[in-house]
Amino acid sequence: MNQAERRNFLIRELLKEQPRNRDMRIPDNVTEQKNLLRSLMNIRPPRPAGEDFLAVQDAYLRQETAEKGITDIACLAPAEDGIYLWQGDITTLRCGAIVNAANSGMTGCYVPCHRCIDNAIHTYAGIQLRQTCAKLMEEQGHEEPAGQAKITPAYNLPCDYVLHTVGPVVYGRVTEEDRKLLASCYRSCLELAERHGVNSVAFCCISTGEFHFPNEEAAEIAVRTVREYREETGGGMEVVFNVFKELDRRIYERLLGAD
């Protein structure tokens, strides 16, 4: 199969799972097809899929990521010893683990084609990631508290693992508890990665999007926490601060002295 054939196969199989949509016409436009496939994956509940579906999905997602272009952490220049700043799509970064800014349900974003990082990571990892997260949450028996972390395989992403953490949601002014919880997100991810032998972690800007933590203060907490952890442990854990927006890039450049 080529990519178009894989995409149409996956769309047809996902539509079959929904009786109301079985007769939906697949658009001819490639962009519309991609959006439809992503939407169907986003709304799909965590349940098993057949081996044929998974084989086609895996081949499709890996080719899509390859076409976007994969960046290896080994190709990045450090802003300071063991710490990097990189602006780009975190789902295309090859490293030990990337961090997902999750919600308390921990099974991904169900809003079709939503622009949050949770949606992107689950989309390009594949439906296996939602299944794995759902199993973890079933075993836990309650929603994920802010400031902690869980680790899963990355499936079709170029990294090895995904670290999932729930950041604090800011209502109005930032409280001291908000600050402590955000710092705990970074520390929990680093500690969990260390326990699993992961030697590099890429952080997104936790809590700064839908959770409304001010970008500058969030970056200050992130950089301070990572520096303190590296100094305390003396380990060789490499850390990438991944930014998407120009605003965040400028903030981190200033904090890391990389401007």
C-alpha cells in the first residue's frame, strides 16, 4: 500500500466502527482526508483493534512523521551543559522521552483535530497509546492528580517513551500551590525517566496553553527545576526545552542565555 491507500483503508475501518457514519463519503482532497482520519482517531474510545488495522496504521504514521522530518537530539547544540532549546514539533523529535501535557483523564484529547499537544502526541503515536493510558487509569482507579507523572511506550513516535504529566490549571492569579505543582511536574518526569534508564527528556511548555499558566513564570520554574535536579543528582540526563511559539522561544533564549 502507498500512503493514500493506507489512509483510505484506515478511514473506512474507523467509519465501520460507527454505524451512523458508515455511509460517509471519503473526501477526495488529501488535506480533508488527513483531517477526517485524525478526527476519527481522536474520538475513538480506548478499545482493541485488529492486527491488520494496527499494521497499516503503524506504517502510515511512521511514514507521515518521516515526511515531516525527524530531528535527532544528537544534532542539537546545547544552550548550556546538558540543556537544549529547540523550536519545533515535539512529535518529530528522536530522544529518550517526550513529555505530554495531559489532562486528568490521562487518555488523550477527544476533540477532533484540536491543536493541543495531548492531541498531537496521541494522534501520531497511534491508538495503542490511548489503550495503554486507559489501562493505567483503570488500575489506578481515579483521575491523575497534578504534579505527578506516568510513563508509556511511544509506539509510532521517534522517541522511546512518553512521560505524561498533569499541570496545574490557573484560575486568575498564580498561587504558590500552582508554582509547587508545576515544579513537581518537571521533577516527577525527570525522576521517573531516571528510574527507567531514560537518558534524555524533551519538555513541552507544561500548563501554558489551555491551563493558563503565564508563559514567562512557567519557563522560569521549568529552567530552575531542571537545573536544580541536574545539580542535585549529578547525572547525565539531557533535557530539551521544546517550544512551538515564538513567544516561548524568546523567553527560553533569555533564561538560558542563548539569545
